Amino acid sequence: MVRVFPRFRAALLASACVLGLVGCAGSVPPQLKRLPERVELSSVPFFRGEMYQSGPGALASMLSQQGIVITPGLLDKPLHLPGAEAQLQQNMQNLAREYGMVVYPLDDNLAALLTQVAAGYPVLVRFTEGKAFWSEPRYAVLAGYNQDKQTVLLRGGKLRRQLMEFGEFESAWKDAGSFAVLIQAPEQLPAGVDRQRWLKAVNELAQAGQEQAAARAGKALDKR
């Protein structure tokens, strides 16, 4: 048993606090400090299932969040599944546009994602699940975070509340290509919306045959 004398105990505690602050400062981006400490979008629907990288389930969650009555099974055929697994990421975005939604891509950093979650918007992400030779890509909905515990909350696969540490999630997300998008109603501008990025997304919506929805999205930006 190691005895710590009183006059040294305070010094040790102070050193531990300093080291802890340095560790926190190195792991939490400054942008996150401006966000709420903890957010969970509990109203985001969850569809259990691991078929097709959990893509149909994650997309169904995002569409349902926008008030569209849908289930993952109804998305298989329009996503050309089975057979088009290699094109799943693009097909999911195309299908969201066919439902009149704006697909808005986010920057490849954790702060950009959590900023949208803090504003009330779930984020569709793709990450690598598993380790080494057993890893595989998965889609999920980022629906919350906890800065104190440094965890994100995902809905996808078999888990309604999958918790991952910030660093673990960032690594798995970037391994899968840093894919992260919002699926927004035309009048629903993202937090800190980038004008050119929104207009590009609006143009893609119009090219998908949703001219009226695209016009509403353009007007929403002008009214901002």
C-alpha cells in the first residue's frame, strides 16, 4: 500500500487535473464547446435490421423523421436490392430526392455533424463496424451525443441506442469514406447553412424531377 502525505496529495491532484484538462483539450474540438453538453433526438424512428449494410433501415428512419410513411422493406425495390449493393450510397441519396427531400452533405469532421444534431437534425452516416479482417460498412443515423462522456449515439442495425466514443466513431466513419448527409424538407435549412452547397443540393433535387420542391428550397434560402 502506497501512502500519500497530505502536502503531496494536493500536488498530485492538481497534476492529475492539469493532465486531464490537456487530454480533454486535445480530444474535444473547440467548436463543440459552443454546443449543448448533451443532446438526444429521441423522436427519431428506429428500424431494426442488418440487411444491405442496414442502409434501407437508416434511410427509412430519415424519411420517417420527415413524416413520410415508409418501412425498410418498401425501399428495397427502388434501391435495386438485391443486386445494386455497390451503388447503395448513391441510390439512397437519389431515392431521398425522389421523395422531395434535399440531400445536404456535411464536412468531414465531428463538429460539423454534432452541430446539426444539436439543431435537431439527425445525420445519415456510414461507418466501418468490426475490426481487422472482419470489418464491414454500415449505415446508421447519428441521433445524439454526450460531451461529458465523449460519446455519440447511433440508431442502426440491431441497436436503437448504439454508443461509440468520439475517437472510435471518427476513425470508423473516416475508414468508410466520411459519408454524412442531412435529408431535409425543402423549407428546412441546416444549421449554419452554406449557400452554395444548399443551392447545389437544390439543383440536384430539381434534376430528380422535383422542381416544385426545389423551388421551395430556393425560396427558403432567400428568406433566411
